Amino acid sequence: MIKIAVYSLKGGVGKTITAANLGQLYATHRTKRLPGTKRGSLRRVLLVDRDPQGNLSQYFNRYSDGPLEDHPIGTDWAWLDILPGNLSLAAQEDAALDVDRYADQYDLCLIDCQADLGKLTAGAIRCADYLIIPIRLDAFSTNGLSNLMQQLENLQEAAIDARVLGVLVTHDEKTPYSDAIKKLLRERLPLFDTTISRSKWVSESTIEHKPLAEIAGPDKKHPLRPMTTRPAWQYRKVFNEMADRLSNLDKGGKQ
Ligand SMILES: Nc1ncnc2c1ncn2[C@@H]1O[C@H](COP(=O)(O)OP(=O)(O)OP(=O)(O)O)[C@@H](O)[C@H]1O
Ligand SMILES: [Mg+2]
């Protein structure tokens, strides 16, 4: 089981939507396979909500108050399970995360982190083999390039010892600076080639609690055809890039 935490110190960058959709796409759609899995075998995904806000659990309609289950529960999709989160996470004495006991049951574990470096996030990062770090391009645009370096340093510090598998630009849109900023970022960080456009379908997906692959896109003739939205295809491309990177690491004798 490959364990990946979706992490950023910044709020609202798309951590939850990224963890949710990379996981749901792998479990339900055709993507490149992860290393170590056989052709034709099941694609079993465990999502872990480590944010007391419980947004990931809400997205899959698996949120509830009160004591948390300590075993994964099913979602609306076979082979996609979730360990839900809620406020009681914040009160847990022991913030260490141990998902290795599920290693035989899943191929991929995606952990959604909270936007701070508290105990829960530290526990999640320690548990993960890799990190995916979403960043919002518009944050750089509004602040200009001046604090770009500071933000890069923060990213590097925060990476601790988990490997950064990739940095994902979200809320991408064409501005006078966007290409220059992406170029600068690409020189310093393992940016995914694919970026996620700013799209109303992403907010709609959040509001409707429907993964991007399942919401109807702008295709008027086939309003219910899945995978018609641009961000759904972009997330699938990101997944494939991620699988390629993992396969290359695997070949290079991972850890
Ligand atoms: N590419 C995008 N285009 C438009 N809206 C987006 C995009 N990505 C994320 N959003 C919206 O931004 C908001 C924040 O996204 P999300 O909850 O995934 O971020 P987060 O990093 O998990 O936030 P938090 O730090 O609060 O956990 C949501 O309303 C989501 O719909
Ligand atoms: Mg979130």
C-alpha cells in the first residue's frame, strides 16, 4: 500500500478536493496503475480524513459527530473506503496515524491533512511515504513575486522527511504573470506538468458532494455523461503523472 498525504500549510488550496478525486478516480476509472499492482487486479483505495473539519468525510456523505470509527467504512463506490474525521480528532491524545494494519486491504492510501502543522498533520506526514502539495497560483499573483521565495522555503521546511512526490497548481488561470510564475516554480519544485484550472465545476462538486468524475459537464448533448468536465480530466492526468513518478521511484529502488 502506497501512502500519500495531501498537505499544505495554506487553507483552501484544494487539498480535500485533490485527495478525494485522485482516490475516487483510481477506484472507479481507467488510469495508469500503481507500481506493485497487477494488471486486472482490483484498485483498492483508502481515504483518511485527518482534518477535524471533516470536509473529506462530508464530501463522501460519511460525516457524523461523536466518537470516530477506528476502522474504514464504505463509500458509494466499491473499493473506495474512508476513515472519517470530525472534531473529536482534535481531542485525541495520540495523534499518531497508523494505517499499516490495513496494508493488505488497500493499494493506495490518501490522507487529507488540516491546514496547519499541528500534531495531527505531523502524524499524517510521518505516516506517509510521499506528499502531494497543492498550491494556488493566484496566491502568488496577488502577492506578487516578492514572497515567492519565502513560500518555497516554507514548503521545503514543511516537507520534513516525507518525499514530495509532486506540487500541484490548483485554481490555475491565465494571468499576465501565470506563465512566469509557473516557470519559476518549475525550476525549484517538482511541479506536475498538469495543473487544475480554476473551474466552477470544482466548487459545484464540493457543494453537491459529488466527485468530479460524476458531475455532469458542459456537454449539452450528454448532460449526464461522466467525466465531461475539464477538472475531472485534469485530475486523471495528474493521477497518471503520479503513477509514472511512483513507477520510476520503484524502478530506482525505492527507500
Ligand atoms: N480548481 C478549482 N477551481 C475552483 N474552485 C476550487 C478549485 N479547487 C478548489 N476549489 C474550491 O476551493 C475551496 C477549497 O477547496 P478544498 O476544500 O479542497 O481546499 P483545502 O485545501 O482542503 O481547504 P482547507 O484548508 O480548509 O482544508 C472549495 O470550495 C473548492 O470547491
Ligand atoms: Mg480540506
